[in-house]
Amino acid sequence: MDLSFLNELNESQRSAVEYTEGASLVIAGAGSGKTRVLTYKIAYLLKNGMAPSSILALTFTNKAAREMKERIAAMVGEKTARYLWMGTFHSVFSRILRSEAERIGYSKNFTIYDSADSKSLVKTIVKELKLDDKVYKHGFVQSRISYAKNNLITPDAYLANADLIKADVTSRIPLMKDIYQIYCNRCKQADAMDFDDLLLQTNILFRNHPDTLQKYQQLFGYILVDEYQDTNFAQYLIVKKLAEQHEKICVVGDDAQSIYSFRGANIDNILKFKSSYKNARVFKLEQNYRSTQTIVNAANSLIDKNAQQIRKTVFSEKETGKPIKVLSVFTDFEEGFIVANNISDLRFSDKYHYQDIAILYRTNSQSRVMEEALRKQGIPYRIYGGLSFYQRKEIKDVIAYCRLVCNPNDEEALKRIINYPARGIGDTTVNKLIECSQLHAVSAWEVLSDMLKYNLPVNAGTANKLAQFRSMIDVFAEQITTQNAYDLANSVVKVSGVIADTYTDHSPESMSRQENVQELLKAIHEFCETKQANGEPTALLPDFLSEVSLLTDQDTDKETDKDKVTLMTVHAAKGLEFKAVFIVGMEEELFPSPFCTQSERELEEERRLFYVALTRAEELCYISYAKSRFKNGKTNFSNPSRFIKDIDEQYLDMPAEAKPKQARINDWDDDMETERNRFKSSFSKPIFKENSLPVSPKRMVKISNSAGDKVPTENGSIPTGAFVKHGIFGIGKVLETSIVNGNEKADIDFGEKGVKSLLLKFAKLEVLE
Ligand SMILES: Nc1ncnc2c1ncn2[C@@H]1O[C@H](COP(=O)(O)OP(=O)(O)OP(=O)(O)O)[C@@H](O)[C@H]1O
Ligand SMILES: [Mg+2]
């Protein structure tokens, strides 16, 4: 047996991989190879003869699972790797739930409600109960339901829980318990599970059906969990039950990276691992292989400020590296511009590709300004989260059709498309239909199947339209097991009129809707082809749906062209690494989030989040803060984040202006007047012209934030105003030249390609006469 791959591990990693006798916990700081240990351990188990189908590996994202699988396939062969049970908790257990659904009263084609469906259902219930939605805020109610489910509190248990009832009264939402009950009933009626149900129902399945539990206990001979610090109670218990007999379990995690408590993650799961598994062995990894010494030391100095933590040693033997560059800017627009400029510099220094670079932010809403700046400079980027492909209206419409075809009881899907494209079934009719279904405690679909029996109060014309809609869906539904996913989806979009509806005009919006629908069909086609290539006998629509409904933020990247800058929230960046990382918006009221500064506990979680951000960087890290930010229609002044000064200043390269007063970084008020005046005067002349970047040379100096090392040139080798030709960007006009760190640089307007800042020694420019 060839175990030479173990030589790619250090001693501690190797011991963790080779220990397979019982439960083990690998607890270690960022970048120390925890995920690598899991990957190699799986390969090790396989090489030792374990069947792939008896290994269960749970990751935080599907992307992480895919990458791990690819790596393992390279070590043990693709055929073996294919049969591993590997994925997120949600995807693995939804697969198990599908095959066991009937045991807990669902059909195997049950729908998975996404967060928007859950919210819409909450909204409907709050409205039906005639409650004030300013008090019973939808998002809040939804998060209470999610909390209950993740802690395995069913509606009955909720009623019996004096603390929860009291908390609801205090929050002035005493009917929360009723909403929760109705919510669960409605999901059941619709044969739908929300995300949290996938964990709750798995627990119910295992609790109520010991034989089923036993089956999976025997099936999974080894269980591995990545990012264990972010598991919640429901996840903890599933794993605990499955590993109960043999305790062949290995979990890896870092308490310093626990950042999901708002979703019910419980850091205690990792802290009490040793008491949950009596004979557990703990392995510690100390060497960070990801980042430079500066980044590792900076991150250590930051996390050291948290009182709650398991003290760990993390060191790097990589090069010292450059200090973390702190960029101070006047506005959020300038922040975008400076970041884009720095990215161009990195790209044209030829050492970095765009795909080596990430921009991380605290909230999704910060992405827009960044995107705009990148677009203007012609920098390609991909964005995770926000309005991803599957969240677009036209895509949700088509998916809703497919959902209804696979599960006609799906009420949210039905509501979405019963009158789309318009077929004369108005809101009043839909409301009557839903009311009637509630009155008889059946699904809306059931009512449609026999409107007379259920006394649906509609006139003959409306009844006819409803009947037509029903028979259209019926025809599709009959084909779900005979047609493959692509053929069926194709007829659905045609017959339902969705295609015709997106072809109404030639406006850019309409064109983009058409393209999106085509893109979706293409994705379904690819899905079928992959299934076929894997030798699976069928590729049906319900299988496709269960796959797409579980995509996470990191999975919705459909682009083939990979060389792009990545934009994402810090939360989504967990587990990833990039050569250069820009952490933007490091300001008070933003990072830490204003909602998380009430208690030390919340602040510590925000600090951990910043720790996660810093430790994504391999070579270069930039932190930026703006002194003013446009928010909710007005400009707000902001202070630098308190977290910046948590980093030992020897690892920072502070902006020149802040240097003499570093000790007072939070003591902004004194300077505020001067800053404000500078800021106001910067607006007295137009900074941005349409489709272009700042053009004033003076301005360029100012916003460079490194006034010391960047000066405009009067007599550069290319005169301002000259026309030049570039191999990639074509013909452009030189706006300005300057010297940066001794190198001559030109800002050139390449028209549609945007304005680029190019270092002349790298850019091969031809000056045109
Ligand atoms: N022994 C090793 N030799 C060479 N490279 C290694 C070694 N161990 C880990 N690495 C590399 O270091 C980087 C970080 O490893 P990995 O992602 O497994 O760390 P992690 O502990 O899971 O990090 P995080 O806490 O961010 O999830 C990866 O690029 C990995 O390939
Ligand atoms: Mg990892």
C-alpha cells in the first residue's frame, strides 16, 4: 500500500491522520492544516481498505466538499472517491431524509423551502392572524423559529418552555408560539421542509426510528467533520448519535474562528468534545502554512484580546512578509477607487493574478461601491452572496414551476406562479383558495382538485381558469419519472408561457431575463450529462431541485473564466485562502457591526470574525477605512474600527497622516473639524466624470494615501494627453503620470475598457503620434 502521501504532512498532522482507534479532536489555529488533515485522513482510511460509502465527511460548504473530493480522487482514484458521503450537513441529511421521508410523514419529493419561502410563509401567517407586522417583524419571527428548530425545540416543547414564553412576552410577541405551531403545520401540509427542518427532521427520524438510526450507524464506519466550532445543537446531536456505537469520529476546528452564533452555532460543542467522547484524543497543530509571519503574528496579537479562548501557539516559518497596509480614505467611493488601484498595481506587477485577490467586507451591501470601482477600472470580479443567480426573479419563477410539478402541495411555489404569466387568477382568488385550504386543513392543491367538495367561493369563470392551471401542472407531474430533468423543464418553460413572457421586448432587462432562463436550462442540461457520465440511470427533475435548493453562497459561481477578483463577506470566506486580501470598511458602526457591540460576548465574536478575515491572506493584507460613508440617503462620518488598534502596531503600515497619532486612533474627534473641511473642499470641484475616474492630478495625489511616495510628474516619459496603444486594452489617452515608489506610472483612459493605472516599466505601451 502506497502511503507516501503521508510525507506531505508534518509530524503532528501525521499523528492526527494515523490515529483511527477512537474519537479525536484536532484543535488548531487558522491555516495550520486542519482541513488538510481531514482530507489526508480520508485517503488514509481508504488506502487501509475502508469502503468509501462507509465514510461520512461533513463540510461547511459544498464547494469545500467538492475540493476535498477532488484532492482525494487524485490520491486514491476518482472511482473510489465518488462513493464517499461528503457534503454539507444540509445536503447529506436531505439525501438521507429523501430516502426515509415516508417514515416521518413526508413524500420523497418534499420541497426544500429557501429563506425567502420561509419569510413569505411567516408573512402570510402574521397577516392571517391580523398581527402588527411592525411588532411581529418577519425577519425576527423567522429567526425565533430558526433558533427553536436548531435547538430541537418543537412547537409542543416551545409551549412547555417557560423561558421562551416569557421572552416572547417581554419582546411583546406573545403569539410567537402560535405562529410557530401554524408555521410547522403549514410546512407539513405543503410537504415542505425549511433549511432548519433538514436537521430537526433528521433528529426526529433518528429518535423515533431506532432501526433507521441503527442502519446509518452501521453504514458510517467513520465520521469526519470540518469547522466543528460552528456546529449547532441539532448538528452536534446528529453526529453524536451516529458515532455513538463505535466513536470512530474525527472533528477539526478552531474556537477562535467560531463566527456563526447568530445562527445557533455553539462554541461549547468543541469545548466539551472531551466530555462527549470519553476516550477522545486531542491533537494540536501549531505551524501555519498559509501566511507570512507578519500576518500570523498580527492575527495572534488581535485574537489575544479575546478573554474567551483556548490559548494556542500559531507560528509561521514562511517569509516575514510585508506589514499589513492600512488605507485611510475620505469616502466609501474613494475606498473603492483606492482598492481597485491597488489591485491593478498588483496585477500589473505580474506577481498576482486577479484570482489570487479577494475583497472581504462585513455586510453584503458594501459590495456595490466596490463593484462599481472595479468595473470602472475594467477589473474582472465575481461576487458571492447578494443576489445570486438562483435568487433572480425569473429563475425563481421557473424553479417554482418545477417545484410545483414535483410536489403540487408546495404552497409557496403555487402562490408564486399561479398567476404568472398572468392568467386572470387575482390575489382575491388566491386568498380565498388559501383560506379554504386552511379551513379544511388540506393543501391548496387538494382544494383545486375538487373545488365543489371544498366549497371554494369563486365564480364559474374563475373556477375554469383554476381547473386549467391544475390540469397543466398535472400533465407535467405525470412525467416526472419518465422524462429527464432537462426535457421536462424545457416543456415547462414553454407550455407555461414563461419563455414567451420573457421575450416581450428587446430591452436590456428583458434580454437578460431570457439569457438567465437559458442559462438555467443549460445548468439542468449539464446536471443530466454529469449524472449520465457518472453512470447513474436517471437524472430527474426532483434530483436537480434538491441539488439547487442547497447551494450555498460559495457555490453559485457558474463562471468558466476563473481569473477574477473575489468579493464576499467575511462569513462566506471561512476556510478559504487568497494571496492578497483587502478587508474593507474597517470602521466603527460597520465592523464591529452596530448590532454586536452591546456585550463583550458579541464583541468577541466580531473580533473572531476579523481574525478569520486576516487569516485568509497568504502574502499581502490591506485594511481600509473611510472617514465618511453614504448610507440611507445621507453621508455619515465614521471612525476607524477599534479592532485596528488591537493589532500590534509593529505589523501595520499605517497611513502617513495617522502615524504620529497612532496611539489615539480612536480619538478622532479632535481632528474631525480639519478632516471635515478637507473632505468638504474635495467635493467643491467635480471629482467623478461620467464613466470615468477622478481626473484632477491634485486629487490623485491626495487619495493615494501615500503622499510621501507618490508625486505627479511634470515631465514623464509620456506626456499627459498623449494617445497610447496597449496590447490588451487598445488605444487610450494619458490622463496623468506620477512616480510611485520610484516607478513611473500613468493613468490612462481606455474608453469602454475603463481607466487603468499602469506601471510603465511593465506595461508595453506604444505612443501614437
Ligand atoms: N504540512 C504541510 N505542508 C505544506 N503545506 C501545508 C501543510 N499543511 C497545510 N498546508 C497548506 O496550508 C494551507 C492551509 O491549510 P488548511 O486550509 O488545511 O488549514 P486550516 O487549518 O483548515 O485553515 P482554516 O482554519 O482557515 O480552515 C493550505 O494551502 C494547505 O495546503
Ligand atoms: Mg479549514
